[in-house]
Amino acid sequence: MPAPYLCPNCKTNRSRFNIIEQHVKSVKLNPQTGDIVEELEQGTLDPFHVTYKGPEYRIQCGVCGLIEDELSFIKRAQLNQ
């Protein structure tokens, strides 16, 4: 369900935001060159590769540029209602 946002940094912006969608791509890199050696599927990760557990979205304030988890913007709006 949509929720109002308020920037926790500038504390004035309630309407201008960038929603950043995070798309996870698990890879193995060549340690010398940094080239991608292999792209891994979530079901085929080796035991030493931890799956991504971060947020699906990050929010950027369109006024001051702060980038945080969506919950930070929602909580600030709830505190200042």
C-alpha cells in the first residue's frame, strides 16, 4: 500500500523522489582482471556465496539527494503528521 514520504535529511520534501529499483545479479569475478567469469542463478549459488537480503527499493530525495531505505522516508512522514 502506498505511504506518504518525508525526507529524513532536509525534512521539507514530501513530493519529489526517485524510486531506485534494485536488481540483483550474482556473479563470480576473475580476481586479477575483475572480469565476470560466471553469472550465478539464485538456486545455484555455492555455499560461500551469501544471497542478497537487502531492500527491493531505495528512495532518493529529489531535493537534497539523500538515498535511504524506503522505510526511513515513511517513518519520518509518520512522525511529522
